[in-house]
Amino acid sequence: MANRKELDPDASPQASLGARLRREREQRGWTQREFGAQMQYSPTQVSHVETGLKIATLPFCRRADAVLGLAGTEESFEREWLGMKYGALLEGFPGFIGYERRAVEIRLYEVGVIPGLFQTAEYAATIEDHSVARGAITPEHARERVAIVADRQTAIERTPRPLIHAVLDESCVRRHVGGPEVMRAQYDKLLEFAEQPNAMLQIAPFSMGERRPFNLPVTILTLPGRSVMSYAESAHRGHLERDSRFVDPTLSAYYQLQKYALPQADSVSMINEVRKGTP
């Protein structure tokens, strides 16, 4: 213990993660060599993360969670890592992104804005620039959020690709963001998505009226083990729901949403018509 390096957990997010990793390891009575052997990492790599000399990678955190029995929990190192990377996001959203990356099926409903999974970089930047102008976020956070949009889109282009069911409220395609060029490119991206073999795109028209079961955006994820969870946001935080007593009714409501939404062919026609009307 003579060479033990003391670490200030408040010095940085990576220092906090490293200090907690050391604490979890020592509570189990493992040396760095024993812990590293179980993780299939060298003791030097474990030491570097624990002392903040190196930033933990996502694969490292997932291996640590598996060995420590923290995978899928609120205390997982994967969740902490995502929080470090996506610190500019709404509380709760980083954890959701981790599950979204592994989902085999994604069902989403959005109101008023094109969902991040389908946003062009210009559309995303316009939204975040306006948030900067309002003083809601910093320019650095705006750049980070735009980068996260691109990162999420890359993550779902894996092989095999997840099945994606997207229902957009008509307000998403009627609301103009940025100038005509931004919107034309955005409509093109939506239409390209609709052509993908793993995609289903529907518009929930204004005429649905009271038959629309959701007033706020919602996402439902099916994971490789066929477990299902839902995600929804308030003005201040996001919430992941895993309890089937609450997820199952949300899934049933989503099926009703799809039942009354326009079929994909009619939805594509609406997008094309709106696109033609863009100056």
C-alpha cells in the first residue's frame, strides 16, 4: 500500500469513476490483478482507471459491471460513463441512450419536432443554436448535443439493424425549423428513412383528435433478451420505466396510435406534399 495514490473524487468525472471503481473492488477484497483477470484487462489498465491516469472506455465499464454484478442497474459504470460523455443532456437521457444502442426494436412517438434519430446536422444545429440564444445552454453544450445526434444515428446503423417504428405527430413535419434548405434536406432524410427495410414511418394526423393516446413523446425499447422498457420526459428529466405493470399499457396505447395513424404510403405522400410547398 506504500505506493497507493490517493485520488480526489471531486477533481473530475473520471476521478470520481476511478475512485468508485477502487472502492467497489476493495469491498470485495480483490487485488487489481485479481480484478483485472476477471475483467480480462491487465492490472496496469485497472490501476490507470482507478487513479485517473486514463479515461475508462465503454467496453471497460461494461466488463467491470459484469464482474461486479452491476450491469443494468442504476449504479452501473456504463451509466456513469454515459453521463460523463453526454453531460449536456437531460437527466435520465444518458441511461436511455445506453439501452437504445442495444435495442433490437425501437418504437417512438414524437410531437412538434423531428426525432433526433432522423435529424440532419443542420436541423439539429438550428434547434440548439436557438437554445443558446435563449440562454438555456452554452455554445459548447450545443455542439455536444449536435454531435450526440450523429452518434446515436451511427449506433443504430449496426448489423443487424434494429426494427424502428416511428410515428410522428403531423406537427413534426408542419413546423418549419431553419430556412427552406434546412427543411428540404430534413424531408429528404425522412423519406430516405421510410425506404429502409427495417423502418416503418407513420404520421399521426391532426384529424386523429381525441383518438391520439399520447400528448408527450414516448419511446419503447425491446432489448435482445426480449425485455421491454419505455422512456418518457418531463420538462426537467427523463424517466426509464422497466416495470411491466406500467410498460405494457404504454405498449398497448402505442398499438392504438399505429392503428389510427396514416399508413406509411399515405404518410410519405403527406411529407412529399409538404416538401413541395416549402419555398
